Amino acid sequence: MFNRKFLLLIAILLVLQACQWRQVRNQPEVVTTQWPRSLPDSLWVSQNLSDRMENLKSYYQDARRKLAEGDTIGAQIYFEQAFNQLAELSDEDRNTLSYWDELDSLIQQMDNQYHKIYLGAEADQVLEAEEVREDITQLEELSFPDSVLFGEGTVIDSSGPIPITLNPKVRLAIKYFQTKGRKVFSKWLQRSGRYEKIIKEILREEGVPEDLFYLAMIESGFQPRARSYARAVGVWQFISATGRYYGLRHNWWFDERRDVFKATRAAAQHLRHLYEDFGDWYLAMAGYNCNPKRVKYNIRRYKTRDFWKLRRLPRQTKNYVPTFLAATIIAKNPEKFGFYVEKDPPFEVDSVIISESVDLNVIAEIVDTTYAYIREINPAVLRWVTPPGIKDFTLYLPKGTKEKFKVEYAKIPDNKKRSWVRHRVKPGEALSLIARKYRTSVSVIKSINKLRSNLIRAGQYLLIPVPQNKAHYYASIAKTKKRSTRKTRTLSKANVIPKMPNAKKVIYEVKPGDTLGDIAERFHTRASYIRRWNGLRYGEYIYPKQKLTIWVTPQLTASTGRNASKKYDENATYYTVKTGDTLWDISRKYGVSIEELKKLNNMRSVRIRPGDKIKVSRN
């Protein structure tokens, strides 16, 4: 009897344990978003690449810290530094990092965070194609295991130069476009009317299939200004190195990766070279999406040239070809799939070759159109002028205005083609401050004024390029960035000052050697707050005798010394710092360790200045 009860109890416990195990197995996996502490042990990388990844991690962490402090300007600088680390990676480095699966999603999260903060609603337009490919990847991984995806139910139409395969992966992408992706795909179809004639004609001229037109659709959604998290740019999403290899020039003034005509020709040549290398269009497209070396490695590993059997490609590349095939199938017969979209009219322009810098306002006046329209049809122009110092730059004009432009342009004197400001350097001004004032860059000012270094002197004159229609240009920049620095500062002040009850305003005069960090520590506040109170940008220098507004609590207003907030202890011994003193000198003089001196004076650093009163004992 006892044995039966015991066995029954054991059986109940086993059933309960099995149910509990089943419940645990059915719980969704929690995905962490923390940056990995280090590179995977299985991934061998060079010291240079390891250092770059550490820099990337450090910059991203600094950006998040600045955001937590409310310093969006400082965070933006760190974000850009992080993206620069990515942009400077070589093809070999990118190939190595492609084996680190965790990195891709983390970088994309970083980029999404950046765009939501700094580009607002426009980020949806810039990143829509990339987001769609990511959505399809995640949907596929949640829906079908490999046994189903690579199983039966495949139909292939080989009548065209690029075979059209219909399998579960492609069907899934089609379903996505018909449901969650319907809105974005409708936009793509609408925009396709603008560039279909141009792109297909160039593809024919370069001897590649016209259906590659739909590759541009899934790359960018036909957005010339599209920019990915990997800093790929334009309709065909060229990274810097590949773009330069195929003759697409870019600098601070212009970026030919945004030129639909030139970028399409470069993409056609690149795809043709990949096809000549692989002998298969699916593999060529996979090589276009990721590093071709990665594709070759998979071919050697699996001993097959069948794209569908290459299991270890990056997850986005696995779904790149199916997404292309789905887009092609729908776009060729949209009504069959429920898309009734009126396409945009064809993009028609004239073009001229110029080799000098001309203000876009001047061009707009010559051809009797608007500044905004000239910018729209010339997405490669990043500023208000055609790029200076660049020979044979292609300028696009409204259709039918080419001859008029040539005649009127010849009549314009050189001094009217571009505007300049003669800026006199003020005491304490740095090149970075002047560059921000005129919304240009330090390198541009140095190049125009033939400066070998960043050193400038008060009273010196600098020539600064500026737009003729400043209001129009700056308004267009503000519209693109979707934010206003002035508004950000105003809101920041409103958010910070109320957090300091009974705060009073102190006007502090900057002394030689002062930094914002030192001043902030002196008044028990933050450097980011001082920047907002005084309208200073992150990284902007302060200079001696500059007046800074600082909000402090009442007990700090009696003195501006480092120890103003500390109560004077009559029983303690104090030492007044003299010129040349260091904390180490004082510690030796009074037989107190540096750490003890820091504790006595509530100091976070070892920096001291002449006139500071240092407590050296409590007596």
C-alpha cells in the first residue's frame, strides 16, 4: 500500500514537472539590447579592428550618457564619431565582422535611435527600405523553420535573364508586402514611375537585365537621399569605398552617390562584374548586399553554387534575393496583388557640365524656377552651391532650359556667381566656432583661406562662403534635420532651472585655464547645464573674461571659489594654494595622503588653483 502511494506521488510530481518545463519552453525568449562586453572568443580580429570596435562601443556609450543628461548636441557628436568608425572599415574588416551576428542588430538599434532623435518623422522615409528587409527577416524566422523554407513547393520561371523563383521565402515576402508592408510598397510603386525609364535605359546600355531595376526598389525605395545605418547612400546604397571605386565622387559639398544617373551606371557595372565573377544573378545580388568574399566562402563550404543552399550567409542577405523576387513579381502585375497605384510622372531633366562653383539661387533665376526645385533635381548637391574645385560636375536643369542657361550663364560675372563674407576674427574665437556660426566646416575655411593649421589670431580676416539666399537655404536645412537648435536650448533651460529650488543667477567671469568641467564642479552643477544657460554648443570653447550665467543655490552665491559651498570649519587647519602648488606638494608638506585630502575637501579630482583654501586637517 505504501509503495502504491509512493509511486503515485512520484508520478504526480513528474507530470507537474513536465507541465512546468513545457510552460518554460513556451515563454518567449527575452532579447537583450546591451552592447556586448567584448568580441566573441571564436572571432579572430586584428588589433586595429579590435581598437575600432572598442572606440565604437565607447562613443555609443558616451552618446547614451549625454542623452541621459539631456545633452542632445553632445550626444549627436558622439553618434557621428561612432558612425565614422563604421564608415572607415575596410572590406576585409566588414567581412570579418559579418560573422559576428550580434553586431548587426546592435548597430541598427543605434542608428534607429539616432534617426528618431535627430531626424524625427523623416527617418521613416530615409530608412524605409532597410526596415522592410529587416521586418521580412524577423517575420520569416518566427514563422518557418529551415526544414520548411528549403523544402518542397518551389516553382521557377527561367524564361527571362534572371530566373523568377517562387518558394515559401518569396511567398512570405509577397504576403508581407500585401499586409504590413502595403503602405510602404505602395510608395515604392508610386515613386518607381519617376525613375523607371532612366534606370532601365542605363541598365540596357550596360548590358545587364532590366529587372535589376527592382533591386533599387528594395535598396532605397527610389529615394536618392536614402542613407543606411552602414552609411550607404543613394538609390543604389553605395558605401564610400565602393562608390569611389566606380567613380562616384563625394566630399563636404556634394555626393555623386545621390545622382540617380551616375549611381545607376556604377551599380550596373558593379553588378555586371559580380555576375562575371559568380556566373549566377542570385549570387551576384547576394554579393552586392554583403561582401562577395563571404559568398565565396559559403560556396566553398557547402560545395554548391545554389543560392538557396548557402545556409551561413548573413540573415539579411538570405532574405535579400527573396525580397527582390517578391518586389519584382508584384511590381510587374500590381493589380493582381491588390495594388492600384498611380505612378509619378517620369523624371525629365536637361544636364550641363560645369567646373566652377555657382550659387543655386543664381541658377534658379537664370532658368526661371525656384531654389527649392533646383535642389530637388540635384540631390547630389549637399550645400547651396555646386561644388568648388570640382571639374566636370553634372548640373541638372528643368527640361527645355539647357540652351537658355548657356546663354544667360555666359553673361554673369564671376563675382556674382557666389557669395562670400569677410569675417574678422574676434579675441577668443576658434575656427570651430566660426564654422558653426556660418554653418560650414573647419576644413572648408582652411582650404579657402590656405591655412596650414587651426591657429588664427584676433584681427585676422577670413573669407567664408555663404548662400546668397541665406533664409531659404537655412530653412531647407532646418526642414531636413527636423529640429531647431534654438528651440532645443529654450526647452532645455525650462527643464533644468525649475529643478533647482530658490536658485539665483551668478555672473561668472572665466579665468585663464578654466574649463566648463572645472566651473561646473566649482558650483556643484553640470557642464551641460552651463552650456544650455549660455547658449553654448557642445565642444564650443570658452575664453578668459567671458561672462557666463550660472544658476546656483543661495549658499553658493556668497563666493565664486571652489569651496564656496563648504561651511568653514573653525577647528580645522586650512592652506591657501599658491602658484605652482600641487596636491602632492601639499600632502607631503602636511603629512597627509592625497586621498585623505580629497576626502577632507570633497574633491573629485586633484586639480587646484591659486587662491583655493584646502583643508589639511580636522584638528
